[in-house]
Amino acid sequence: MKTGSSRSGAVTLADVAAAAGVDRSTVSRALRDEAHRVSPATIARVHAVAAELGYRPHHAAATLRSGHSRMLGVLVPTITDAAMAALFAGIEDAARVAGYLAVVTSTGSDDAVRLGALETYRGRSVDGLLLADSLIGQPCPVNGMFGRLPVVSVFRQGPPDHPSVVADEYAGGQAVAEHLLDQGHRDIVVLGTPDRIPTFHDRIAGLCDGVHTRLGAAGSVRVVRTGLQVDDGYAAMSRVLAEGPPPTGVFAINDYSAIGAAHALLEHDLTPGADVALVGYNDDPIAAHLPVPLSSVRIDVGELGRRGARALIGMIEGRTVDLPPLPPRLVVRASSLVAAEDIRRRVG
């Protein structure tokens, strides 16, 4: 695409306006997602053109005009997790297009590390905060430290006094329950994590409620507390198998723990999709490429990040934000395509 870019080579607001077929003020409003002044179609077109041209706002000039640092602080539990990496990539993408810099800190969900990160962000005069590391019942000292600084929780439901951009994790758990129940599974084990993590609490609650709504006392759900890594899933599944007959259905709280569970099952001569129905969560890219492709609940985590950043920027710039939960989708693959009756017939 040819544009009338400046002789310095930098793409300007005028270049984006010319390429998008709108005036400069419309581009400025669209890049700030001012849906009350610009149509959604125009906002989408301007964002696409800006990204294609490589437009970068002039941060120093914007800071002088507005008095804002154009920086967003982001707290995640760990940046090495695939879901958190995708989340931050989405945040960074939306922030960059709007002329903001996103700065991330991995807290390990540790209160002391979290507080230190907040102190650092205060020193850098960030314009707003995105919290992706919230725990149930965890106090958030943001108001005391920053006054009325805009704060948005993303991925995990945060404190009730701050808006949250989240997926409908409860519905994700319910979808897993429906899938397993439709195939006759009545004995289900959940490889879960401590229930202070809101997303995992909601996933487990959705599954348990789905089972009990359909089966009442006839349904059996056992939650085995475990961590989130491959080794954790392996250790938890190994314990379950050592304690008695294997369940016919297993729901692992994320794909990493599901991969570990699959390893433990194979070591006990049990094949996912033949001897046990196994479902994970997050639909990491590796899920479709395992020896037995893994069924998993897909959440567009990158889109959550983009929505979170846009919502926070909207609050910073004085706009009303709409934060509906992002719907999940269960992607069914070979690991869970086995009926309980077929398993019982093979074992019997």
C-alpha cells in the first residue's frame, strides 16, 4: 500500500488518514476507540490500516499535550506460561496501536513481589494498571498507593471495586461436563488447583454444577488438588491411579496438567480416548499436535488482552467501557471421544 508518508520515513497520522479515507481527527478518535463518536466499522478499518502501515504515535508529544506517561503497568503470575504470554501479547498489541507502552511484571502471585511491582509502577507514573494475577480474597493496595488510578483486572476476576475483562470460565466447565455426561461418564476426576485462583475456581464450579444438575447424587466428581505444570498433572494422575480403579473421565484444569496426566495414564497402559476420556483447558497450540490430540476448552486469550488494554485506555481517556465475558468453546478431539460404556465393556 502506497502512502504519502513524510520524508523522514515515519508514518504520520495524516498517512493513516489518507490510506483509510478519513480525516485526521477521525483517525485520532478511532485509535482511542471512541465508539460514541466513530462507527465500529471505521474504528476497525483505522486500526487495521495503522497496523499495516506500522504507524507509531509520537509519545513525547502526546505526553506533553495530555500530561500522561502513556505507560500501562501489567501484573501477571508468570510470563513463561503460554496463556499469560498470549495475554500480554494481546495487551501489548492494543496498547501499541493506541500509543501506549505496556510494561509487565511476573509476580508469582506473591504479595511481596506484587507490592514491589506496584511501587515501581508508581515511580514510573503509569497511567493505569492491568491485573492478571489476582487471587480470591487478596487485597489490592492500588487505591491507597495511586489514588483514583484506573485499574482493570484481566483474565482473572479481580476485586469487586475494579472492572474485569474475563472469559466465562464457568460456562467452560459446564461445556466439559455436558461433553463427558453425553458419553455416559459418571465417575469424573478433576485435576485442579487451589481455589483462590478465580479462573480455576469457576472452571471447577461449572463442571461440578453441570454434573450435579443432570445427575444429582448419581454423579461423582472428585477434585484432586494439584499445580499447573506437566509434572504436577503427572504426579496427580499417578496418585489417582495408585488409589484404585481409574475414572472413566478426567478434566485437567489446563493443558499442561492434562499432558502430564496423559503421560501417567500411558505408563499404566491406559490410552486417552480409548481407556479414559481426557479434557484440558486453554487449547494451547500443542494440544492439537499430541500423539493423541487433546480435547480442550478454547479461550481467545490474546483477545482478552486486547479487550483489557482497550478498556483500560478507555477509562484513562474518560470513556465508558463495556466488558461482557468472552465466551469459551470446547474443541473436541480424540482424547475424549470414548463412551463410558465402551470403556466398561473393554475392562469387563
